[in-house]
Amino acid sequence: MTVGSFRVGLDVTFDLDFRTTKSSGVLLGVSSQTTDGLGIELLDGKLLFHVDNGAGRITTEYQPDVEADLCDGQWHSVSAQKLRHRLELVVDGKKSQAESPNTRSNTADTNDPIYVGGFPEGVKQVGLSGSSSFRGCMRNLRITKASKTTEVHFNKALEVKGVQPLSCPASPPAA
């Protein structure tokens, strides 16, 4: 599904909760069709947060202690914050960060849709490594920019092929 046109700019924070049993999938991405973009994805059980301000991609990752920790069917909270040329990722209360050596490149110039849960074939996403659609549940997606928080209402978002915004598989039975 998509969320309008969005300008990443200097500073932005994405907060969301997800649950899945799959080890890879795109949580969200926004990208110009040239060099700038931002993406959050699960890749082989790790959660990655990428930003490209036009001078090369910066990535911070959350590597769980147990390989399948993020794909255990339980809810996990994510806060991904871009502050100019620095990234901060907090997953279930554990923080990781990264910084670009190019401190003068600090704005991601996008005016493009935010794709949530996947993106259509043929659409370039410079802020993502993978292209697998997310399979699972997401809730409480909030975007904060310049102290203004926008809650994304999944029932008002546009559906994208392969991404079902109002479906949520049942959680696995408790062990």
C-alpha cells in the first residue's frame, strides 16, 4: 500500500509495530527515482534501516540474539530515526546507530510515495536491499517530522498488488 507523496528531508522518525513468521520482507520504503531514499526491512532475520542522502547509503542494523527472534509471530516495536546524516534504530528497546562520513550530505530529497509492506515491480527503491513483500501484521505506524506526528490509517491507504493492508494472519499458538 502507499501513503501519498513524502519528502524525507533532514529529520524524520518512523515508529511501528509488526509481527511475522518470515525472515525477510519490506516494512516500508520511500525513494526518489535517482539517488535518495529511505527503507526499513527484514533481511535474513535482521532488521535494517537504510538512508541515502545522495552520497551513498548509510545502514544501521538490529541483529537479534536468537536468529528467529524477529520472526517469532510476536509483536515487535521499531523506531527508526534519521537525523541529518545520522541514523538511530531502536527495536524492542535495543538501540543501534550509524553515521555517514559525509556530514554535508544530510537531506534525502524525495517527493515520492511511501510504500508500506512492499512495492510494485519496476519501481526503484534505493533505500532497500530486498524486494520481498512483507507477510505478517503491522500496526501503529506513525511518522514524525518537524514535531508533527501523522498516524497512518491502513484502512485509508491504497492497496498495492501483493500487499494486503487489512489482513493479519492469526498469531501462532502459545507454546
